[in-house]
Amino acid sequence: MREIDRIAVEETGPGLLQMMEHAGLELARAALAMLGEHWPHARVVVLAGHGGNGGGGLCAARLLASRGVEVLAVTIAHPSRASDAVDAQLRMLHESPARVIAWSDAFDIGEADLVIDAVVGYGLREAPTGPVMALIRAAQAATAPVISLDVPSGVDADSGDTPGFAVRATRTLTLALPKPGLRREQAGDLWLADLGIPPGVFARAGLAFDSRFGPHFGRATQIRLRYPDEAEG
């Protein structure tokens, strides 16, 4: 997936901000589906890192808040240190009704109806420390369902290893391609979301493109994946 992202961002498009918007929209849709009819009165806490995963979470926070959901976004990202795409997401989020605080501020996750984990995705390289670890531990303490974006934070996307603290998700919305390290114990219900990456990008990376989404864009931008030991039906 790293090579897919690199080719898209550096050579062909879609760009990083565009992919964040796709990811955030699909994450917001998944969050609303999990909240069900209760969504107009729901409280959602978004835990967002400083990379691309966090940018998708910030986008979802904005979209949910703009639809009337009570959103608290807890972020590691800071405008002076964020990438242009994440900085853009922060600026847009501040124009929404969401409450936005820094990870170091006091916050209560206990009354949330849903927690969105967008702390760190497939970029994990070592045991989480500092603010990343703090937000992962906050997600671990949640009694509400947790949806993780792409990969539960703290889980190695390739091996499934957890070198330190890791989120145990109720649902994981993985992006563009299934990740080999996603297992039921950490990822929960596994869904795949379309990022709008064209077939040519996969071809440049030496991968065959096999769209799983079908022709109905409005109804099939997310599909549930089965684990190898899960029966059909």
C-alpha cells in the first residue's frame, strides 16, 4: 500500500488531500451506519494522529459535526508541524461545529457513543510512544464501540504484530486494499472502502486491479470482507 500511495501522490493522482477526503467521507458513512437511528443525538470522539490516517479522521469529524453529530476531535496534529494536507483538514475542521482539542488537554471519553480511531495506520514502525500511545490508551479505555481507520492503531498492517499498546476495534474500515495483518482479534468486523485510486496506479505497482465494488457508486463504496475462517452467507 505504501507504493500505491507513493505513485498516486507523486506521479498520477489522486493527491493526498483528495484521498483524505475519500477516506473521511467513507469513515463518516461507516460511523453513521454504526450509530443507526440514534445518530442525531450521538456523541462521537475522534482520536486523530498527525499523518494521513489522522487527516482522514479530521475529515470525518468535520463531516459528522456538519450533519449535527456532537463531535469532539482530539488531535496530535499542529499547524506548524503538519503536512499541507493535514493542515488543510485542520483549518476546515475549525470551521465546523466540532470541538477540537490537543491530545494533551483533558477530555472524557466515557460518554461517547462511538470512538473513531484515526491515530496511526499502516505507517506504524515501532511500539507507539508519547502522544500516539496516549490516544491509543484512551481508545483502549473506551466502553463505546470503536471504529478504526485502515488499521487499528498499534497493529502492524503487514504482520499483525502489536509491538506495544494497540487498539482493539469493533470495526475496521480498511482503505483501497485488504491488509494482510488485519485479524479478527484486533480489527473486529472488517470492511473495505474505495479510495478512488484508478487501475493504472495498481498496474504501475505491479498489482492486478480487481474492483470489488461493482457499478453502484452510491451503494457500494464499502463492502464487508470475510476472514479466511469465516463461512459464506
